[in-house]
Amino acid sequence: MPPSSTAKLRRFVVGFWVIDLLVGLLVLAAWFYINRAVKVFFISPMPTITSTFTLAASQTLLPTPTLPPTDTLTPSDTPTATQTPTETLTPIPFGEGPITIGKSVKGLPLEVYRFGTGSTERLIVAGMHGGDEYNTVELAEQLMAYIGKYPEVIPSDVSLYILHDLNPDGVARALNYLGRANANGVDLNRNWPANWQKDWPRVGCWTTTFVTGGTGPASEPETKALMAFIQSHHFDALINYHSAALGIFPGGIPISDSSKSLAQAVADVTTYHYPALDTGCDYTGGMVDWTANQGIASLDLELTNHTDTDFEINLRVLNVLLNWKH
């Protein structure tokens, strides 16, 4: 082969390799560039997005409204009634007392005792003339003790109330005629609003000491208290105990038929005078006249003397009072 041809061939081969080297360098450079960009994309941290939303001062977020709970349907369309527990009533005790219904002039209690639970109400009053008729107080206490021992004597339809001492000031002052009036010098059986008089003709009347009918009808605290107690109940019969000896006085102006009926029933089981002995006294401002005028069968009942209680006799009277029908 001629030298010129060999030189051309050598230059061609060298040029080919140079070109091939340049292309390889270009390819390598391109690979490094691309690889670096990809690496930067995955390795560089992502930018943090910060919210710039701010509520204006006038904006208020309202709470989300809460829907009322939906009624839950039960399998039955018919509502089931709720059974309420049965109320248990506390039984009324057979006896009660002392029940203070007021106070005397000097502040002593006026005490009542109840026996029985029936709707028919009966009343016994004692001690209206205090220490002068103290045996009536003793009788009332004997009757209470007897009923306490034998409660069966009270009918099931009856409630009996006993006021054993209406004039405790008189009892405290003296157990004789000096204890007849209350602390104001008033005869409590002349202080009621029935033919009331402050003074009265003394002929045939009690005159051992001077007493009055008070400054007016029901002027005395003892009278007011007993009046209020009677008016707060539905008594249909009562006995007001006194002493001595005159007998049985039915109440009322004029005397009521029911009081006459009760008086006759008591007279039938006792030896007390009926009609009562008439001494000519004008009885004014009497309690049983006022109570009878209120529709209550009422008696003043006088014991035999100022000492004895006539207990056995008055057990029969008690039975009449408890079982009397008009």
C-alpha cells in the first residue's frame, strides 16, 4: 500500500477515535447533569406553607346548632303507663296531748287531750271555776286515766276531747272559793257572748267573793282560746263540769232541743237534779248558752259537792256522752 494511502487511513482512524471520545465525554457530562438535578429534587426539603388567614375583629364563630334528639320508637305503639308507688298513710294515733290551745292571763297553758279517731267530735270541759271547783279538774283527770286504761270505751266513730283545767290561774291561787275567778277577777262562766252582762242581780247567785263578767263578751284569754278551739272543730255535744249540787242545766237561749235531749239522757243514768234546782239566779254570759246557740248539744253538769268527783256516776255520764244520738 502506498504511503499516502496509509497516512490517510491513520488520520481517519485517529479522527474517528477523537470523535468517539468527544461523544462519550458529552454523554458522560449529560448523565452527570441529569443525575444531579434528580438528586436535588428528591433530597431538597419541601417548602413549608404558612397560613396567613386571620379572623377580622368583627367575625364571631357561632356554635354549630345541636339538633334535638330523635324520639326512639319502641316496638309497641301503645305507651306503657308508669306505675307510681302507693302512698302509705300514717295512721292517726288513738290519743294525743297535751294540745295547747292558748294561755291564761298569767301565761299558763290551756291543755286539751284527744281520745279516739272518729269523725264525731265530743268535748268535756272542767276547771272553769278554778280552785273553787277543783274536784271537776280531778274528775277530768280520772276520766282520762280510765280511758287510757280502757280505750275500747271510745266508739270507733268518735273523738273525745277533754280540757281538764280552763282556769289554771285560779287553781294556782287557791283551792277554795278564792280561786274561783281568773287572774283578772272574772267569772269565766259569765264571760261568753250570750246574754252577756258585766254585772247582774246577785240575788240567788254565788256571792262569796265579788266577780265580774269581764270588760266585754269574751274579753278573757281563756274564753277566747276555748271559743277558737270549739270553732275550729265540729263538736255536736259537750259537757261543762261544775260543782255543786244544783243539777243539770241544758244550754241555749232559748234552751235547744238537742241540749234537752242530752240532759234527759244524763238524768236517766244519774241522781243529779233535772230540771236543776232553781235559786232565782240570773245566769248571764254562760258558756253552754253560747255553744248551744252554735248548734252544739250542751250541758252544765254540777257534781254533788266541792270535794267528791262522783267518779262511778260519771263513768255512766261518759258512756252517755260518747254514745248519744239526737
